[in-house]
Amino acid sequence: MTNGRKKLLGLIAGLAVLAAVGGGAAYATGVVDDDERPITGSALERASAAALAHTGGGRVTETEVDDEDSKYEVEVTLADGRQIDVQLDADFNVVGEKVDDEGEDGDDDGKE
């Protein structure tokens, strides 16, 4: 193998490693394709507890910091499959909610 080919293969391998590392870092930080950041640490525990208390139970399926409507947004999926986006202020007080009732036809009949 010529010296030029070795350099080219090394460059290609290096670029592949950089792409893999960069993609992994983006995934790990929660910044994949948009500006959504998940809630982490003790804020996640407090936000989840507040949202579940508000909905009367369910399972936290998604979270977001600095949502367009509030400081924190917690998506809760109820036992019947409905999803409720609970909006919380910086002190973890409920300031709003949106119920996503998606029918079998896929139409979103969300209610404020």
C-alpha cells in the first residue's frame, strides 16, 4: 500500500471516529435534532412527583426544561393511554396542562 493510500485511509477512519463520538455526545446530552433538553437530577424527581400528584398517577414518559409554555414540562401517560403534558413553574407548581386525546384515526384532539 502506498503512503498516500495509508494517509487517505487514516483520514477516513479518523473522520468516522469523530462522527461517532460527536453523535454519541449529542445523544447523551439530550440535544439530538432540536432544542429540547430533558429535566435531570433532583429537578427531575421534583417535577415528576408534582406532575404525578396532579394527574393522580401514571408514568412519566418525557420531560423538557424551558418549554415554550413553562419552566418545566412533564408528559405523563395514564393507564388508559391518554397523555397529559403538565406545565410547571420554577418552583414546581402546576401552571397548566394539555390533554392529548389521540383517537384511533390518529387525530389529535388536544385540549387546553
